[in-house]
Amino acid sequence: MVKLHEYTELSQNLLGRLVGMDKATMQGVVRRLKDRGLVDSRPDPGDARRTLLSLTLDGQRSVAKLMMNGPAVSRETLKPLTPAEQRQLLELLSKIV
């Protein structure tokens, strides 16, 4: 959802590549987000084989709320680690992103 927030509208295929999900997993995630009213889809006018995804108003609100809470969640997650361990973990995670 954050990637959709960043790009406004993406094809389902490109979104899957950006977030590192295979096609089947992406289809399931998109179906569940659509069922919850967080994501909308439409055919790509330039390529009928593609589906374009965007956030609904509820989806935009959810992303905004989650992004506001993100730093606090990260602090709480890293809390058991020493500052040196926190830096090391973040450095290692940056290598796989």
C-alpha cells in the first residue's frame, strides 16, 4: 500500500516486482485489499492485459495512519538491542532491500 501511495497508480505486475512478491502472492494480496475497500483497480487503457491499481480514499487514510505509527513501531522493535546492534541490524537489512 505504501508503494501505491508513493506512485499513485501502478500495474499489478510492477507493484509485485517493487515489493518482491511473485504473481500468485500478489494476486491474493490485491484481492484481499480490494475486498477490504482499500485498493481499486481498472483496466489499463493502453494495454488491456494489464490492471492498474490505486488506493481508495480509505486506503489513503490507512496508509497515512500506518506511516505515522511506523517510527514508533520501529523504535519498539529495536528496543531490546544495543545501539550498536541496532545499527548493525539496519545495515544488514539495507543490503537486502
